[in-house]
Amino acid sequence: MKLAVYGTLRDGNKNTGRVKDTSLVYPGHQKFPAMIQDYEGKGTVVEVHNVTSEDLAQYDLYEGVSMGLYDRVKVNVEMDNGEKIRSWVYVAGSRLLKLVDVFEEIPNGDWYNRKV
């Protein structure tokens, strides 16, 4: 299975691509990012990792899926090498969206190369 990661789960691997029709934002703070659907967004830079179903279960716990902080969904990723793949990714969940009033966009969609 594939998992596309864009924030604290990134480890610097070069297997990168972009998820279109999204924006990468800070949800009310600058500790970790969230990806949201945004048809006018610049897209989100992701690393794609190979994972097991056991890995996904652990990531679901880490991302607070059962609490509604993040949702795990399937997306299309356009890889830097031109390949198109389907991958799981975590997006801002309903609880996170309700808790936050202000989302600050990370302009280039790349958490690794953000300006701090």
C-alpha cells in the first residue's frame, strides 16, 4: 500500500509528488500542517511511502482519525517523475475543521521547504 505524507511524517525521501486541488495549511498554529481540499490551491507536496495495513493502523492512531482530527482518504498523486499513482493521505477532519477559525496557507505547498 502507498501512503502520501506531507508534514511530520516526512523523512526526506526523494519519492515525491504533488496532490492537486489541495492547499497545505497551518490549522491555527505552526506546529504541524493539515491538507485541505482547495480547487484553487497550488497543491500539496508529498512523499510517498510503502506501508503495511499494520502501519496504517498505527498512523490512524497518531493522526487522531477516531477523534475526527484527520481523515484518511485515497487521492491521486502526480509524482515528480511523471507517474500517476493512487495513495492514502491524511486530510483535515471534521473536528479539526470545527476547532480552527484561521488557516494559514503554506504558500509553496511544501512543508519541508517552508519559511519559518
